Amino acid sequence: MEKIEAPSLNQFITELTSTNSTQSSTTTTTTATATTIEENNSLNNEKKQILIQVAGLFGSIVAQLHNSCIIHGDLTTSNVLIETKNNDEKKNDFSLIMIDFGIGCVSTMIEDKAVDLYVMSRAIASTHAALENLLVDAFFVQYKKEAQNAKEIVARYEEVTLRGRKKGKQKKEGRGNCNIDEVFLIFFFFFQKKIGFEKPSAIQQRAIIPITKGRDVIAQAQSGT
């Protein structure tokens, strides 16, 4: 097993788009500016091109996974490492490495690949809100070029997105007004069924609400898991 010393794509994007990254500063708080970069016109053309490049690489590597029938399950920019290659002839030569396949699975189903993409798009919208359109569009440009059955997968992704929006406006049966995040529910129940369970276990039912409220949760079931 090899240890890779590289930042996550999340870290890379945050540092690249921070207005204070090239200036000496008396504060260490720079992440707050990252989400309003485009609004402040602080993102120059060179940085935009780098973001388009790395988002395209992200789309490419996910397409390769899906072509091999591998569903990652947690496609966030925190689960991608980015390496900068030492190449004097080519500036900004990057490579991406996917990590954390703990909840991944093997599937040939269009729906599963579409849900994978949906999780990706919502994660980017949540983590990089001001850059959502730029990153997601660049991702899909490359994904459509390389993914097998890309047309069908993207069409299903759009259906999944529409379902998510509609369901988000409705009360969920058995949930009342809990306002549990739609991405979390789709993600959770998708993999529950993958491993053969139709509903959450007792301990999972107790943990869902505090997790979606952003609390740190440590739970121990009677089985010890």
C-alpha cells in the first residue's frame, strides 16, 4: 500500500479560489471568501481554466469507473486527491486519484450510475456553491465524451434530479417535518437496498436525525458495530 502525499480536490479548489491565498494576511480564516469568489470577480481567467481542467479530469475518472461498472457511492471533492506533475514543458499538469470506496459497489444499472452523478452534483453545490455551474458543467463535458451509454446515464441523472426536487417539496411519509436532506436519503436508502435491507435498523433510525443536523454521532449497537 502506498501513501500518497497530495491535497484533496476540495482543498485544492478552496486554496486556489481564496482571495487571500496570494497575499500576506493577519488572519488564517480564508475559507469564508472562497464561496463568494465569482460574485467578487476575484477569479481570474487563469484560475477559471484550471478549475475547468480539474473538473474535467474529475468527469473523466468517474466515466472510467462507470465504464468498469464501479459505483463510487460518495463522489465528493474530498474523496479525490490531486497531484501536480513536475513537467517543465506543460504547465498545470494534474492527475486525480479516487479514494474511499468503502460504500462503493459493482453495478451495470443506469440508475445506479445516475444516482452516483446526483450525489456528485449535490456535493459540489453544497461545498462549492459559487462555483457550482462552472465545475458541474466542466465535469459533464468530459463525462459525456468518455462514459459508455452517457446519453442514457445523463438523461436518468436529470430524472433523478427532478425527483429529488419534487420530493424535497413534499412531506416524506413517516418523517413529518424533519426536513432530512434529500441527498442523504437517496444515498442512504440506495445502499441499504444494495446490501439487502429494506428499512434502517433500530440504531440507524436513532442516528439519522442528529447526523442530518450536523452533529457528531457515535453509536454502538448491541451487536457491537
